[in-house]
Amino acid sequence: MNRRVLLRSLGALFLTPAAATELLAGQAPANPRKIEDDVRQAEKDRFAAMVKADVGALDKLLASDLTYTHGDARVLDKAGFIADFKSGAFKYASIEPNEMNVRVFGDVAVVTGGAAMHVIQNGTDAQIKIRYTDVHVRRNGSWQMVAWEATRMP
């Protein structure tokens, strides 16, 4: 075994699985800051799509196996979540995220944060603040949300 292969193999022991695979394949590991920024952008794009009720964008940003738990404990799959936008039963007039923290574990990212939301549910207007945790998975080079859990703040 030549020295270069040995160093790559040893270095791979201390990296995330995705970075180790890239290193062993002779590729430079991805920039962790860029990956976090990509996840953060996917999150911002999703919030913007929700405000615009852009079901095409949501379809791309949400995984087919999505579990979406609203702050009022309603649990929806992807089809149910998108159906609310199509029917107009649930509208987001605005979403202002704050304190967004992204942690990446290979092809999985956990996002925690807060948001102020102006929502209209079945004609009832409400201003709410939430804390949330969601999970994104990188599939085919894109980040998709697979789980969301929100808690309304008093």
C-alpha cells in the first residue's frame, strides 16, 4: 500500500461517512459551511413556497415520506400537507424564521429554530410564534424535508 492510500484510509476514520467516501474516492471532502448553507437555503425556500402556496416548489422540497406535525398536534403526510395549500384551508400570510441552527450528519441535517407566523386557518386569522425541529435528507444531490415538529410558544 503506498503512503498516499494509507493516509487517505487513516484520514477517513475520523470523518463523517459521506466525507470518508469522498476522501477514499480521491475527492476533496465537501465544505461543511457550504452544506449547512445549502440546508439553510432549502429551509428558506420552503418557507417562501409556503407563503406563496407554491405546491410545485413544495413538491420538490418535501420528501415523499414526510411527517409534518403542526403546533396544534395535527399530523399530516406530504399529500395532506400539500392538500391544505390546494384547498386554501391553511394559508401562511407570512413566516419570519429566527435562530435557525443547522447540524449536518452526512446526508442528514437537523434544523432547529423559531418563527413568527401569520396564518389563516379555515378563515381564522392568527399570529403565532413557534419553536421547531425538522430533519432534511440529501437525496439525488438535493435536500428534502422528511420530518417537522413545531411547538407553539405561549
